[in-house]
Amino acid sequence: MYIDENNIRSLDLNLLVALDALLRERSVTRAARRVGVGQPAMSHSLKRLRDFLSDPIFVRVGREMQVTPLAQQLEAPLRRWLAELRTVLNAPGPFEPATCERRFTLVTSDLLAVLLPTLVERMQEQAPNVRLVVRTPDADPVRALQSSGADLALAPPQAHAPGMCQRVVSRITWATFLAPGHRGLEDGELSLERWLQIPHITVDTASSGPSFVASAVASAGLQRHVGLVVPSFLVAPYVVARSEMLFTAPRELVGPIAQILGLCVVEPPLDLPEIPVLELWPERLHADPAHVWFRHLVAEAVAELGAGAQA
């Protein structure tokens, strides 16, 4: 038997329910009673099934009705499929974080990982059985979501990708961090000339193209002195604390570490645009109640990080 795609599209789901009842009861009358329809309606469904499958489904042998080989072959798979369909279509109960035992995977750079203490604290309060896995993207967070099955990514602005949802959850600003008592400071301020002369620490990320700071310097027709390149944003503040170098980075994200190390924080003498922080997630998870809770929790942690930096 061959059923082409057009025939499958025209199949009425009610016919499958009727077929299941007929195979269970081996009787049109009892099948009609089981489904809650009249006997004529069930007889009509049986005729449509016979036409669709090109098979009699039942044949009379003496006083009994026996199923055909095709109907017998369909019986078990049809029963399993209808059971799975009922499970999927049944409206889920309200999501309860306290009883959730799901694992969530968050893709974020080490720069954004400073929000983890706040995020973990809130997760332990609301959902103590949830497990969190944090991964860093190789280069493209969208590709990381698509290839690894991760739940959510935090990333700077990028082109919209098919099958992905995104929203801005915060905006980060810039600051320059120096060691306490740095000789380049004058009355707590830093001139553009000194900012360009003092050795800068830069971060070599996996992303292609120049950084936001490098692009701003180049656009202004200027040239800065790069004294050290490190692989992580979280390394730079510790070097700043023990050197004459400076580090210009997002205030909201490096600020908490700078405060612990007692670093000086000044406004950069060059105009640097704010950076929107996006949440990215697969479209298939958009309406999932557990995922809605998780991405709201992450968004709140990011917003709290920004509010703390402005305080």
C-alpha cells in the first residue's frame, strides 16, 4: 500500500480515533458507543477508512468480524501514537519552579559570566533542583544554540537568524579602569592624550573583527598603545591592579571585580556607544513555561547587574 503526501494531508484525525475504537471493540456498535457517536456515523467513518486505506479493515468470517492483516499491522502503532498525541495536547499544569528538575544551558562570554552569582542565588531560592550549565560560544552564539541544543544565549547585537527569538534585556556602558593612584590621572580624570599613551590591555575574543573600543579609536582617526593582549575579560582587572596599564571595558560587567580590587574608575575620554545585551533563544522554546521562567530570571539578573553599576 502506498499513501502519498496529499492523501495524508486530507486525512481527518477523527478517522484515526474511529479506527482505534473499531480495532479495540471489533464492532461498529460498540465502537460508536466508545467514541460517543451514533452507529450511522461510525459506519460512515468505517467506509471512509476503507476508501482511504484501500482495505476492508474487517471481513466477516461466519458470525465474527476479523481484522485484515493491514489493520492488524496498524493497531499497535496507532494506539501508541494516539496516546502520545493526547499527552502532548493535554494542557500542562502551571509551572512550579520549586519542583522543576530540568537542566538549562546558558551560552555567554566570560565577560557576562559575572552575573552568575546573582543568577545562581535566585535559582537556588526559586528552583533548588534545577541544574545550570554555562558554556562560552566559540564565535557565533546563534550557531552555538543551533549546534549544542543550548537553551539561551547572552550576546551583543547581531543579525536576526531564522528560528531564533531575541530581545534586548539591558544596555552596558563603558569605563576605564586603572590602579589606585595611577600617575596618569589628574584630579581624578584622564585626558585623551594620556589615555592614548598609557598601555592598554585588550581582549582577544573568538569573534571576528575589531572590538568596540578599537573601532571607536579607528573611527576617530586615533592610535592607542596596546601593551597586553589577554584571552579573557576577567584576567585584565587583576593585571591593572598590579601595573601601570589601563583597561577600558563595560562598566556594569567589570565594575564588580574592580570594586573588589580597589581600582580607579573614570569616564573614557573617547565617545563609546552603549552596547545592547540580547537574549537569544530557539523559537521552539518560546512558549515553554519553564523556559519563559528561566529567561525572565536571566533578564532580571542582567538588569540587576546594570542597576548596581549605576548606583
